Amino acid sequence: MNYRSKFILSAAMVIPTMAVYASGLTIEDYCDVKISAPASVKEMTPMPDGETYACISDDERSIEIFSYKTGKKVATLFSIDGIKGDQKISDFEGYAVSSNGKKVLLWNSSEKIYRHTFRAEYYVYDVMRSTLKRVSDKGLQQGAVMSHDGRMVAYQRDNNIFISNLDYGTDNAITTDGKRNSIINGTPDWGYEEEFGVQNTIRWSNDDNTLAYIRFDETDVPAYTFDDYRSYCDSEPIGDLYPDRYTYKYPLAGFPNSKVSVFAFDVNTKITKKMDLPIGDTDYVPSLEFDGKGENLMAMVVNRDQNNLTLYKVNPGSTVAHPVLTQKSTAWLSPQAYQMVDYGENSFLIGSEESGYRHLYIYNYNGTLIKQLTKGDFNVTDYYGHDPKSGIYYVQTTSLGAINRNIASVDSKGNLKLLHGQQGTETAHFSKNFAYYLREYSNSVTPPEYSIFTSGGKKILTIEDNREYAAKYSNAPKMEFTKVKNAAGEEMNAYIIKPADFDPNRKYPLMMYQYNGPDSQEVLNKWKMEGNFYIASKGYVVAAVDGRGTGNRSRQWANAVYCRLGELETADQLAGAAEMASLPYIDNDRMACFGWSYGGYMTLMELTDPKSKFKCGVSMAPVTDWRFYDSIYTERYMRTPQQNESGYNAASALDRTGNLKGRLLIMSGTSDDNVHYYNTLKYTSKLNYEGKVFDMMSFTGFEHSLRMCNARPSLYRKVVDFLDSQLK
């Protein structure tokens, strides 16, 4: 259930639509991401000189270089039309620039693997010669990584790692044991990608003489198979007379995981060595990097319960590993903390929640704490880097409250200074020399604004302010923030979205929306325009609360749900709904709940709770029993079913169907490789067995997030139709 995303932005296209409602907006304006997303900026790749950045041209045929200081184009890094020599391409989908800025890695013809990973045709462009070379002509490549000098590319194909030497025209395998659904070299298995955010483990040393990687042995991991029906979004679906079957390794809670090991290949001697790391068969290695000098490997080893982490320094030549740092927790260690790491030449920075909040600590490579960099009753939510010249660190924090995100600088003494200090959400993307940054800012009523600033916080220019977009949505429902009490009498952050034509003298039906998974956050002061605003436009008050277990408050708040998922979250959601129902404009006889993924699970838990006052609920892509979900995510918060049988029993929505009150609409995508369709089928099968009446909708051939085709508008049409039938 990881929801990490890369900073890749593109301009939103406004497309005319047919049916127009009273507000002048259509369902597509709210729910179709191609229309509802605000205009943004293209991906900006900082160039090595620190004064410029690169981005793809409007016609997508070249990569142009712009000045941070002026915002004006100063050069062209690559152009399809300017390629010299025999090797040509007609298009490209993405790129990466070598450390020295002299080579560009390009790719096209990509094929999606899982949520983030893909395989593609890769090419290397020589900036000085304007020539292009194909990385390999033996099949699509995955996880391609250029050496620092751009002369070699390491990649994975058919689960083996290859090195393509562009100078000599060689393309040689450095592993040979790769096998589908058995051995993976270099790129992660499904669980590491989804739950640790790992997309590639291939790492070059600074001198490009050593290539390190993680080997995943998933031989003992049980295979999961589902029928992969094709939707009418696919070409010629009517010709698909026999549906495909998709099989991959997916470890459920309590079942064997991949066994991992770390290797280093010497480019000169062609010798591969296994690193002497104490990795047990059930341990994870969620992070592998070279240190700041690019000499030693830094490998994190986390136990299966994910409450004990040891960071090792490993010499790739001798293979000897030395423990540097240990982190422990009485609940779970959050990847959001320990994956916030920066290896410098003489020291390293890492995140930890040992103080009760997520903060940054600096250690030397012997493991001695140099200092705690940030302190206070707030969380560091992102780390942008360190300017060695000024000694300043740049971070994002919740210092203005959990619902806000603010850019800050931290000096060597730990003094934190907000660069802007506005309520809302802002992110930063710095130049290589930390002289400039792109700031993205929005709040609940202000669409994103993109501007270039100096590192001191002085604005240079505005790239996009979404003025026209803001005018378009000026009459749309707006999000308001408030606080309500949970089941223990503690304050929860909450939001309310009222219809645009809200009349305080009327009584409105209420729909409580939730996610509420551990360390997640729904109530956030940033711009959104999606299905909940459409539901509000149809005459509903939509509300959400972040109960116990959610993130970016204290660890005590989050850890309360450890080994007992569903219990406190349900109690807090019901308490929040009860307080919302007491508002003078809410009809407490017309209340519903709605959630997706973990939120879908919450809907099922709430509708089967004896204290529930919900007349109906919508559950999208729910986990119906935690024994049906993946090991890394589930065991982080519940440990294994063998360790915590009573906790799993109490947390099972499937075991509570006999208490179902109110009408249920349950929906899921049939090709969901994350929360399997089987969750929904198992739950509805039990409802059928018990003679219960419910509503169900399937999205044929669609995955977990339903981003394909017109699935989102279709889903929200169904949700509103269902709510209308039950509450109006």
C-alpha cells in the first residue's frame, strides 16, 4: 500500500465535455485526472553546473537547458533531429543525465511491470559528438543505470544483470542464474517495490570499477495466480476468447519472503563476491548505497518484524561488514524515517523516530553520534540535501501543524528557519549547488503555484500560477479544516467539504471518507480536486478524520494500533462521525462511509460495528482479512499470523459479516496485483452464504488505483447513484 511518487509533472489539458451541472463543472472535471489535475511544470533535471536545469521541450523531441536565474532557454542538450550517425530514434519517453553532464540515457517503447517499474529500449547520447548508441539489441532492459562517466550502462534483462560497454560495443552478462519467479538480480521483487519503494538495487562505485547489487531468491515464495481479463480499453478485446492468467510471486502474511544477499562485481577482474553480511533468511535489505566517497557499501538490514535495523559498512573488496548503527522500536520502524538518509564523505545523516517524532541525526562512519540535527514536537517529512559551502541543510517539516508541510533551512547548530512560513503544503527541488530551488505551493483553496527562488527564499520568477484553472474551479466545493474528538477524547484533525450552494438552514446527508492506514494522512492542507468534491457537488457534506494510527503526529499516536489493526481506527471514525452528525446542518439519519484500499477495509469494519450509525457504505478494493495481504506491509503493523493469531482474528472484516448493518456497495478491479480481487470475492461469497443483500461492481482488467481509461468517472457515477438510492 505504499504510495510514493516521483516528481514527474506535465501540463494538464483541459478538454471540453458534454453534461454540465449547475456549477458549470462536469463529472470529468472532478474525477478525470487528465482534466481535473491543475497545470504543472515539466520534470526539471538539475544540471551539474548548478546554474541550469534541463526539461523536455513542448514538442517532446528535444531536451532543453534553462537558466535558474532568468528562466530562459540557454542551450539544447539533446534533439532527435540533431542526432548524427546511423542510430536514430523517432521518440523518447524519459531520460537521465550522467554525473559529468556529457552523456544522456534515453528510453522508449516501455512496458509496465508493476506500479513503478518498467522495461524499455535504452540509448546513450553523446552530447559532444551528437551520436546515439543502443544499450542492447537483445531485448528490452529494466533498471538501466549509467556509470558516472557515462561509458557503461548496467541493466537487468530476464532477471540477470548485464554491463554494456559503449566504447567497446560489448554487452556481457555478469550474472547467469536469473530465472522468472525464482532468482532476480538487481531489480526488486513485488514486495520491495510496493512496500519499500525500491525500484532498482544496481549501484556503481564512484570510480566505476565496482558494481554492487542485491540478489532476490524468491524460489520459496508462493506463487499467486489470477485471471487477467482484458477490458474494453485494450485493443480488440472481443478477440480475446481465452483470458490470460497472470502468475507472480506474492508472499502473504506469514509465508516465506525472498531471501536476499548482496554482491559486488569487479569490472576489471570480472570477479563477483558475496558480501559477508549477517542477513538471515527472513531479513530485509531495504537500502543499499555506496558511502559518500563511493568506496564502501552501506547496507541496511531489517528483521522480519521490522522493529530492528542495523546499518553495516561493507568493503566490497574484502567483503567484510562492520555494524555502524542500530535502530529499534517497540512497535515498527517506519521506512519514511530510515530511508531518509544521506551519505557524506566523513559522516552521514539518517532519520529516526526515537524521540517520539521523526528527526534527523548525524553520525560518523564509526557509528558515533555527532549531533541530533532537528528537534521539537513536529516531524521532518522530507530531506532535500546539504550545502557543504554554507553548511545549511534543507528539509520539509510539520512545524506549522500536522496538516501543513513547509520548507525549512537548518544551520549547523540545529537552528531551523522556515523559508516561507505559509499555512499549506510546499515542496522544494534544489539545484545541484543549492543556490536555487523550484517551490511548489498549494493549500486547500489555492491550486499549485510553481516558482523559482534563491536558497535564501527570494523569488526570482513564477513559472505557473494556475490562474485560469483557479477561475474554473472558483465555484466548486471547498475544503474546510476543523478538529473533532476521537473515542478516547483526544483531538483528531478533520476536514469538511460542503456543497458549493451550501445552506446552513438545510439538513444534508453526510458521507465520511477515510483511508486511516498506519502512518498515512488524509487531512492535509493542499489542493485537491477529485471524486469527493464531485460527491459534495451533488448535495452531500463530505468529511474525513485522521484517527489513531495515522501519520505525522507523535509515534505514540501512530503506535497505538500496533498488532490490533482496525480496532481503534474504527472506534475513532465512528466517534468522528458522531460529532459530525451533531452539526445543525447534518441529518444524522442519512450517513454513509466510503474508503479505498485500507479505507475500503475501514468501511467494512465500520458497517459491522455495533455502534455504527451508517445507513450505507462504499468499500473500494478492500483488504477483507489481513491474512490475504502481503507480508511486508501487514507484518510491519501486525507481525505474523503465527505470532499474533488473536490480533488477526479481531482485525478480520471477513469474520464480522454476520454483524453487517446498512447497505454495502463493494467494488474492485479484477486485475489488481496489490489488493487482490480475491478479497472482494471471498467477502461477497460469505455474504451470499449468509443470505445478505448487497451491491457489487467490478472493473474488468483494471488494477488497484483505477487510473486507466474512464474508470474514475465511472466509479464516482456509481457511488453517487448508490448514495442517492440509500440516502435521498
